[in-house]
Amino acid sequence: MGDSNKAIEAGKLGYEKNSEDFQTNFTLGQILSLVGNKKEALFHIEKSVKLDPVSYTHLTLPTILLV
């Protein structure tokens, strides 16, 4: 779980620096989903979709949210 905590910390630091960045929100959402924090993950993933609604990256959304 130590690596997961480091990843979450890094993602949140990136979010603090640039909360309006598509990739920052999407990646943080992925990390949070993988550790089971689905509610917070969904917030960041939805925000990433709003920031860049045509990104091909969103094709992975069903996989991310089901993990």
C-alpha cells in the first residue's frame, strides 16, 4: 500500500498545481479507482471528461471504474 499512497500523494500534488489539466485529473482518477476510492475517482474522471471531452483516453473509462 506504500506505493499506492505515494502515487496518490503525487497525483494530489499535481492536482494542487494544476487542477484544470485533463491528464492530471484522469490519472488521479485512475489511481484512486485502483485503490478503491471510487467516489473521489469519479469526481476526477468526470472532470477530465469535461476538460477534454473528445480525448481517446476516455475509451478506457468502463475498465477503470469497474476495477
